Amino acid sequence: MQIAFRFSTYYIGILVALGYVINVVFQPITGRAAQKFDPGVLLPIGISTMAASMILFAISDTFAMMGVSIVIMRLGSSFFHPIGANAISVNYSGNRLDTAMGIESAFGNLGIVFSFALSAPLYLMFGWSGPFYIYAILQVATVAITIPAIGRRLMIAGNSRPEEADNENQDTGKMVEPHGTNARRKYLLYIPLFFVVTAFISGGSNSIFGNFGNLLLYHNGFPISISNDLIAIWVAFAFLGAVATGRLTGMLSRMGILAVSYLLSGASALGFAVFSGNMLLSAAMLSINGFFLAIKYPATYSELSDVASMEGNTGPSFGMLFSSQIIGASIFGYLSGYFSGLFGLASIFELASVLLLLSVGIVFIWKMRFRPRSLSQ
């Protein structure tokens, strides 16, 4: 996009921030919807919206049209995280919860791997709009495939007896949502500060790497195809890290692996800022960063699931968590575009390093002073 339209990093930052602001507004809404409606119905709505936005983006010829398409795209993407995380939360517990959250996060990362790896070749073959048309077609195909599955789900749900659903809820080990207004009011407006701060930092750090990592490599002399492939390595190792989350939390404890993941992702962010002119060292730093940056997402989701399930409001709580995450991504997306123009692209990765390293202390404060004692991991 920067090459085709000659946008500066400042304008890219505006588009990134605009999209994230839409997520902040709508993810709490979809979080509440997640507790009332079948996720098999909600998710195809989000996918269809994403497909429409891809087509609009592909035909955009002005900055304003791109802005509108970004708004629609983010409306669709607001369905995925709160609905998926809530569905997992109410069906799994213990170490299986960490594993399930990791797998869900991993396959999201796998899609990003393919997008980074294929976007440059598709751009060279069909022009800058080609990848957006192809991704829209894939999303329409996904909806077409899932419609029969949705019908089966609704038929099964209609034939199920209420007592069977109650037994399933008991088997998961999760508390059923209480009907008391105090619990509902508390978790619609409040989640522990630990989740707000770490989600803010995590979202900001991920935004910096995802939106500006390939730009730093490109400005350091790598071709755009190589730059995207190196970021694809980052996302590929994020896939591996997310898959490994359940096993690692079982070995080291959830709090232990969270502290380690923040420590190593922060150190590798600094390494990437310093060595981004060397392809091998950049690949090594991105591999470490992607692996450990990814672990903290499912581990944090599982932690919130355990805390929020005590009040029975996992859906709204996940909506608040992802909004905090997106606020961080939005602010850092905007500031990264601005400060990279003043101090260079490497400076924003140094900033991410500092914040990630500070998060190690935040994890220990949560564990020692505020974490519910009933949580075992």
C-alpha cells in the first residue's frame, strides 16, 4: 500500500488506529452476544462482513474509501475473538483450557502466516488489489462451507433437552452464569487492572511488529518479498508458541510461563531493533519474539476465564479484555507511525521492548498480591 499509493508511515498509522478504534467499540457488544447466541451463527456473519470489506478495499482509489473499508473490516473482525474465546471458556477448564486457547490462537496465527507469505507473490502477479479479491473469495467459500454445519448445530440444539445442556455445563467444571445483578454489573464495567494493563501492552507490541516489522526490514534494504517472508517466520513461530502453551503451562505453571514469555519477547524486540539489518539475526529475533509473544495471549485468556467464571460473565469480560488490547494496538499503531518519522522505525521496537520487560514485574505483582488464591496454576 505504501508503494502503490505513496502513503507515508503517518497515514498508515491513521488507518491502523481507525480500525482498532472500531474494534474497541464493538468487541464488548459481541462479547455480550456470545453468551446469548450460538457462535456457529455469529461467526459466519463476521466472515461475510470481512469479505465485503476486502472487495471494497480492493476497489478503493482514495484514502477516504480505504478508511470506510477498514471500518467495515473491523466490524467483521470484532466477532472473532470474544465469541471464540467465550465458547472455549465455557467448555474447558484446567490445563485443557490453556491447550484449547492455545490451539484457537495458533490457527489464527496460521492464517496470518499464509497472508504474509502469499501477499507479496500475489501482489507481483495481480497488482496490489489482487490479494484482497482472493481473500474475499476464500471468506465467501468459508461461509458456504459452514452453512450446512450451522443447520446441523441448530437441529441438534432444538432436539436437545434442557437437562442435557445443564449436565454439559457441569462437566466442564465452569460455573453457570449467575442471575444476580451485582455480578453482572461488576463484570460489565470492570475486570482486574492486571488484564487491562497487560492487554494494552500486548496489543501495542503486536501492532508494532505486525504493521511495521516488514517496513523496518524493507527500509533496511530487504526486498518486499523477503521482508514479508521474515514476518511470516515471526507469525509461524507464534503458531508454534500458541500450540505449546498448554504443555508449557503444565510444566512451569501459568504465571511462570507468562513471566518468561514477557521477558524473552521483550529481549528479542530489542534484538530485532538492533540487528534488523542482518537477515539471519533478524530471523532469529523474530522467531524468539513470535514464539513467546504468542504464549501470553492464550495464557492470559485462560487466566481471565478462570477469574471471570467465578462471576459467570466470561463473554462481557472477554469483550473488555480485547477492547483493552485493541486500545493499546490503536494508540501504538498511531504513535508508531508518528514517532518512526521522527526517530526512525527502530525506535518503536525499542519502546515495545521496554514495555514488555516492565510486564514481567506486573505479572509478579498480580500473582503475589491480587490473584485469587483458589486458582491453582
